[in-house]
Amino acid sequence: MRQLFQSKWFKIPYNTCLYGFSAYGFFLTFTYLAMKFQWTNDSGMIDDNNRYFQEMHDKYNQSFKVDSVSMAKHRYEALNRILVLNEFYPKNAQYILNTYLSNHDEKITLQMLDAVDLRMLKNKDYQNALKEMRAKKLKQKKTTGLSVFEWMNIEEWKAFRIAVQKDKKWIYSAARASGVEARLIVACLAGEQIRLFNSKRESYKRYIGPLKVLVLENNLSYGVTGIKENTAKKIEQYLKDSSSVYYLGKKFAHLLDYDSLRNYTNNINDTMSVRVKRLVQFDNHYYSYLYAALFVKQIKMQWERAGYPIDDRPEILASLFNLGYNKSKPKKNPSVGGSEYEVGNSKYTFGSIAFEFYYSGELADVFPYEKKRFDWNEKDKKKFN
């Protein structure tokens, strides 16, 4: 037996098992100790831009102002930076712009742009473009709370803004009945009311300004939109005359028919015709707006039938509203004009006032821009011609 234990056939397997188990035991012991004392924990790698990430967090944490003035500044910064990025990576610029248009969140938009800026730190052209954009912004003159359209800075306009909003329901009633954009109707109203700021200045000081109501005309021109009686009569006639170039179709033929059961008389129109009495109403200006809307639409149809559409020319439509049917002669290059008057220290025409108001964005929350100014389409055109 002793000879067997000393033979190589026994010693080699025995030693192999012995040292193997010893090594395994050492491994288990080492592993236990390593885990206990956290020798094997990966210390990890700190990102080179860690400081940048922290600065981003700090910038958009408590210091990010959300008042209206600050948000406007953030919005302009974001949009300008998107324009710069678009010159280098249009795809990313589009993603960011789409996000902003979707949620109108200036904070997340700026954070998205900061993420891009981090990746573009070594792009010298991009960094120079950003510096140029910011330098240009610093050189800009101080901003003002006034409008670029001077006549919108006078006290009368402030009163008008309040007054016209009181008439919102009548304006929209006329817009629905006529199919004419409410904002276009208000553009004609603005031209007429602003014309009266000077000619009715004493009335403004005594009544219009303090009460914040529109000027109601009752001599030669009537209502808040200044419709002449002869013009009102023609508007009615053309609604029924299917042979007229101003004809709008059967659906509008009876829109201005008179209600014999209704009394339109008040203390300033008791001697006037029923036609004018409807225009000279103190608290209900519906017919002032409806006549104005129908006139504009009739003129629009006249020009369209002549091959010179002016759907997209509110300044021409307003000019002709002021000048009347006799001056409406369709041609290739119509002129903006109408009554000329002074507002403040500057001269304006009726058409230019309507143009500036229409495209100013003023009152757009109350009278927004519609996709089209009239409800006419090809099917209707064939039907009524």
C-alpha cells in the first residue's frame, strides 16, 4: 500500500487535486474579501463635459425667468439660434422647431439647442455664427413698447381697441351672414373711424374717449362704418339683380330685406328712412357691418369676373369701400387710396390705414386671420354665373 502511495500514478493526481482545491479556496476567499471591501467596484469615468451639464441644470433651474418679458427674450433667442443651426444641420433645426411649434416651451427648446451646442463646441464656423448672431443682438437699439405704426400709439386708437371689442358679436354675425372675414370688415371700420378722429375730435373728447364707444355717423354717411344712403340702396339692389357684375347669388338675395314688424326708430333717426334707421342704431351695429361686408364682397366679385381677382388685397378692397362703386374699375394694377387725412403729424389714405391695421397683428386674438377672406369657390362661381 505504501508503495502505491509513493508511485507517480498516485502522487500526480493527488497533488493536482490538492493544489487545485487550494487555489479554488484562495479564489473564494479573495472574492469574499474583495466584495466586502469593494476592491472590485468600477470607479467609472467622469464625462469631460460634466461641468457643462451642471451649468445647464443651474441655468434652467431657479434662475430661468418665466415672466412675459423674459419669455419673449427666450423665444427670440431660441428662434435665432434655430436659424443659425439650420445653416449647418437643417435636420436637427427642423426637429427643434417642430418641438417648439408643438409645445411652445421656450425652456425645453433652449435645452435642446444647448445639447446641440455641446456637440458643436469644436465647430469653429458654427461658434463664429453664434457669436455674430449674439453680437448683432447686442448692437440693436433699445426696444420700445410703442407700435411701428404711429397712428396706433395715439389715445384715440386705445379707445377704439376697447370699443371694437364690444362690437365683436355684431361683427361676427355680419361675417357669418356675408361670408366675409371678420378682420377684413374691421379693417374697413378702422379706416372710417380713424378718419373721424380729427373731424369729430370734440365728440371724441366728450363722449367717445371716456365711454370707449365707436363714432356713430348720422349725416350724409351713416352708422359706424360710414355707409351713404345711396350706396346702401345699391347694395340692396345688386343683391337681387342676377345680371349685375356685383351679384352674389340667390342665397344672399334676401339678406337685407326689411322686417316690417321691427321698429328701428330712436331719438336721432326718427325723420330718416327705414334704410338709414337700421344703420343709425346706438347699441346694435349689425347692419353697419353687414352693409360694409356685402359691399366689399360685391366689389370682390366684380373684379373677379373681370379677370382681376383682389381677394388678397385688403388695401384695395378698403380703398374702394371708401370711394364707392363709381371708382371701382377692374384693372391689372389697382391703386391704394381713398380719403386722405392726418393722424398725429402724418398723412394717411383710407386704404393705407386699412392695410396697416390688417397686417399689423393688432387685435388678432379677437379677429384672427382666416385661411381665406371670402367663402367663394369654383362650385359657387359656376352656380351663380
